[in-house]
Amino acid sequence: MSKQPTLLVYPQLPKAGLGNMLLVWAKAVLFADINHLPIVAPVWGKIAIGPYLRGERDKRYYGHLFYHKNYESRWKSSLAIFRKKYLHNNPAISQIELSHLEPKNVDLHLFIFNQLPHWSDYFTDLKEYQPLIKQKLYSIIRPSVFEAILNRPTPEIGIHIRMGDFRKLKPEDDFTKLGNVRTPLSWFIQVIDAARKIAGYDVPVTIFSDGYDRELDELLKLPQVSRATAASALSDMLTLSRSKLLITSSGSTFSSWASYLGQCPTIWHPAHFHAGVFPADISQSIFEGGLDPESMTVPDLLIHNIKLAFAYL
């Protein structure tokens, strides 16, 4: 009787921000869970030079936030160079049949995930599995880190303002037709104003951003608007996910993860809202979508969500 081959799943994380890393990690975790396979410990601690050269506040190093409980040692995959193996790159998220695996004459099948989903629907494979992915993520956060996150105050209106490597708009630029650019602060101001009018009072707003105070001054001058205390990117993401209302930065997978994990009412700029992150049943009762207060009527579902979240007790 021939020996059964070893099967391993390896999330080969990109040298990128936390949101993009998590997209690759989550697909690997979901594939492993469906097929009851062990996962090789991913590398969260990657040093990127770009954030230092650009003077960004977030240096994109996340190795101190996670631990490797319930993972296979990376040595196990490293030793694979001495074994007869076959690499399956970015397989479909589905159940596999061992008897159908090809080729047959190998000692190791290594399922590698290293590809980002297409930007038009980042969460296409993940939407229906939010409880599982959330549980798996929470389970690998270091206890001291997780406790500190839970002790942060819950935002009323949480705003994510992505700056960092997103470039500033030039006067001649059309924001609606560009990617990897900063969402105009004027849009955030208009959305805050629209939400507060529906709520009937100046709901407190908390800003989470990798930008500097001087870059956010236009917003910080508004009444009842403050900046979250400095913390890790993971802490900011999970705290944002607890917002009663979330206002996002266009093109940011960080914003997408906050919305996905929290399943809270979420507002995007309509020019850059694509497939969303909620499963169909959640989107029936919780708003996620585009809003431009200058040119659009506020959707009824969003009005309902805001009134419910900020009603006077």
C-alpha cells in the first residue's frame, strides 16, 4: 500500500499593507478549513522600504501582532525542497478529492496562495464566510494586543482616511476616473453633514488615518471631530469595524476589511464602490454603498440605519 502524500496550505503574503495581506491569508484559511488541511505559518513581519522613504506613519510591519498558534512550522515547508512535491498555485476555493489529486507520485502537495483577488470584487469568495474568517483572525492575535483593542472606545461615526502611498489629487484630476488617489476631504465633510442632519445632532466622529494632523486639519476643525489615539493598523481596523456608521476611503482594502468584519452601515464614494463585502442577507438590512450628498438622495435603508444607530434614548 502506497504512503499517502502530505498536504499543506501556505499563505504566501505579499509585501503590502494589512488589508492586502489579509485577503491572501483569508483565502488560504478558507481553503484549508473546507478541506481540513494544516496551514503553514504565514510571514506577517515583512519590512518594506517604501513607507520609510515616503515618511509614512504606518511602516507596515505586523509581525508583533500575531502569533503562530495552530499553524504548522515554516520549517516544514522549507524542508519540502528535499521532497518530491507538486505546487498548486491559487487553487479554487472548493473541496478537493484526494483520489483526484495529480500527479500521484509525489510526497507533498503544497497549496500556495499568493494572488490578490481582482479589485472589482475583493471578497467574492469570502462574503458568505464572514463568521469563520472573523473567528480565525481573532484566534491568531496576540492576547495582549487583542485586550488593548477591546479597551478602545467604540466609535459613533468612524472614518478611515487613507493617505500614505495614495497620491494627492492634482487640480486637473478627475477623482471619479482615477485609482490609488486620496479621497477628497470635502466629500468626507459632506457625508458627515448629511449623517448628522438625519441623526438630528452632531454625532461624534473619530478619524483613523495614516496621515498627519496637518493633512487632516480641514476635518479636525469641525465640531465633535477627533482623531483616534495612535495604535497599530490592526487595532485601528478592528476598532473601526465596531463603528455604528463607517465612512471609507475609496480603493482601500483596509476600509473594506473594517466593513467586512463589522458588518456595520458603510458609506463609500459612489464612483469607487464596486461589489461590496456583505452577503445578500446582510445587505438587505444594513446599508453598504455609494453616496454623494451633492448629487444623490440618501437611500432609505441608510436613513433607517442612521436613525436606529443614533436615536435619542
